[in-house]
Amino acid sequence: MQKVRAKKHLGQHFLKDLDAAKRIVDLYKNEQKTTKLLEIGPGMGVLTQYLIERDDIDLSVVEIDLESVAYLKEHFPTLKDNIISDDFLKFDVLKKLELTENDTFDIIGNFPYNISSQIFFRVLDYKDQVREVVGMVQKEVGVRLASKPGNKDYGILSVLLQAYYDIEYSFTVLPGAFDPPPKVDSGVIRLVRNPDKSLNCDPKKFKTVVKTAFNQRRKKLSNALKPLGIDFTHPFLDKRAENLDYKDFMELTHLIFKTT
């Protein structure tokens, strides 16, 4: 079988730089000894070829593109039973991987840029099971996720992910490393679940506060949070959303919803 044709509607840009591929795989440390690793969007297996060499993981891959699935089955026959032909955003991951809520798994991949943010929201759905994520995304997305308060790149997903994960922006990959080359630079990031991080408040209410605050990020929180019916004074309310870290947003959630 010849190489897979990149499909624009799937946001496919196949990594061809083997050095970059090896760096991404090496970035996955598996420090918490999670054995099940799920690769999202393997395409023609540029990461897969290095992942299957590791003896510390049980690898499964999920691929929505049927042409890529056929390619993977032909070129990685030992992986055949662990190739999931499905949309990562839609299926029950624990059920598909035959895991329970007490089990853990990690994620790696060259994520399609058009759904990278959705992938990380999906990670949050499995925050109690996902210990580590290594992924390549559009550079500006990677910078945003790792940004700290006070930075213009800091946003909703920055806060929500940093409430549970330690995030580092690792390195940049230029367009020439791909076929076809994207119009933007790419960035590789690593997320590690921090067991010491917990919300201590209702996750849905926390998410509501964060999203409401950033929906009008140029306004002070005293105005941005009016839709939630705030009826108190606090120094936070004189600030903008981008100036608060996840702990500050936790405190705001308690104050707004009168929880303890």
C-alpha cells in the first residue's frame, strides 16, 4: 500500500521528520507506571513505530481515517487487535480500552489541529484516569495551555487544565517537518497529572465561573460575572479573568455559589 493521502477535512498533516517523532516519543516518561497508552491520530505510524518498541506500555491507537486504519493494519500487524477505528471525541474510552474507573491510561499523539482543543476538553472528562499527555498541536494552542496568569494567551482551557495538570511547552516543530506542511508552526506539550491538585468545589460550577469570566475577558470581573448574580465585594472583582489562577477561581466559585 502506498502512503495515505492527507485529507484536509480531517486536518491531516503527516509528520515526516523522524528526529521530531523520536523526541515526542521520548518525551513520554510514563513516570507513574501507567501501562495503557492511547495514541490519537497515528496516521501512517510515524510515532507508532517508536512506541511499539517500548516494553513499558500496552499501546492502542485510535484513528478515524479508514485509509489510515488499513495502512496501519498492513504495516503494524502486531498492533492489529489494538487499532480502534473510531472518533476519539465520541466513544466511551474506558469501555473501548477495557478499563474500569479505577484504572489509568495515558495519551500521546500528533493531534489534528482542528479538534485539538476538543481533545483536551475530552482529557478533562477522564482527568481521574489520564495521568500523562504528550501531544503536538498548533503552536499558539500549546503556548496557551502552558501560559500562566497575567499573560494574554492565558484562557479558559489554561485554567481548567492547570487545575489538575502540570503543563510544560517542550519544543517547536516547523512546517517543513510535515507533509503537507501546515501554514503555522507546531508545538509539543506535556501534561502530567498532579495528585496534589484538587478543586474542592463543584467542577461544573467551577467551569461555569471560568467560562463566564473569560467570555468578557477585557472587563473587570465585577462586570464579567454579573450573569451569575454576584452579590458580594472582593478584591478579585477588580481584576480581569486573565489575572487569576485556578485557585482564585475556586475561591470565586465558593463565594458565588455560597459553598464551603
